[in-house]
Amino acid sequence: MRLTLHWAAFVAAAAVVVAILLCPVFAQQTYITVPVRPVTTEHKILPPPEFDHVYEGDLTIVMVKTVEELLILCNIESQITLACSIRAYDGKSCLIMMVEDEAMRKRGWTTGLLLRHEMGHCNGWTQAHEGQRSVYSGDSYWVPETQRIRLPADRWRRQLAKQWDNLCPVSKDDSRLTTTIPRQNYLRQ
């Protein structure tokens, strides 16, 4: 009986060794990695490279609250429009009108992308949009709201305090005031 267990242990150990030696061969045959480009949506919005740079003339940017207001100012009827530009004939000045960032993001765009598009028009790119280039969803041009940079809260508090001080100036010589609200109380709200 002792001899049978010895041979059984030997056969089991040999099987383990063979499995370890053959495992990489089977793994290479079984698991093949094929690179696949992620599925993305293509959006044509970027101007051709010759127009895709900072406008160096006198640039004015006007932000409006609603698309309806923008359509009136731009004198167009297309409901998909979120920005427009008007370039001077000599190219020395340009006016860009855009809806606020929140309205753009609701439609999947960003201020940066639309500003880049409109600057292309300021640089001479025509309204025919010839040579328009693509942006892919999944690029770094748009990130979810949870990943966006935010203005630090202490700056908002300082701005609110400054506005409060401007609305309610208090002089030290004003004897009509019997109590004053400590500054920290309205900063913490």
C-alpha cells in the first residue's frame, strides 16, 4: 500500500510540473489581446490648422444667458447655434457672442471649443466651414462635471464679503449703529 501511495504522489507531482510547463503555451493560444479603439462620436467643429490659433486683433467677447437672445444678436434662425462671430472687413477687430457655459454644456459643448471655433472665423475662416476638423468624444476637450476644476470656496466668500461691504458701508463714527454683525457670520453661510 505504501508503494502505491508513493507512485500516486509521484504521478500527481509530475502532472503538476507538466501543467506548469504547458500552461504558458495554452495561455498564449487561449488569450489573445486585440487592441480596439474605443467607440467615440465624431463632432466636426475645429477650424483648419491655418485658422486654428489665437486671434491677435481687438477681440470682444459677449456672453448671453439664452439661445434665444443669441439668435437675435447674431441675426440667425438656427436653433443649434450656441455662438457666432462678426469680423471687421479689415480683420483688425472681431466680436464673438456666445451663450453662457452652462447652456453649452447642456448640449455637450464647452466654452473652450466654441471659442476656438469662433476665433477661427475671426482669423478668416469662412462661414462655409471648409476644412472643418473633428473632435472626438472622449478627448480631453470635455470632462464630466465631477472632474472639472472649480474656483476655491474661500474666493467666493471673499467676493461675497466685498459685495456686502459695498452694499452696506459702515463708518466707525456712525452712532446710530448699536451692534454690528461680525464679518465671520456672513462668510460662513
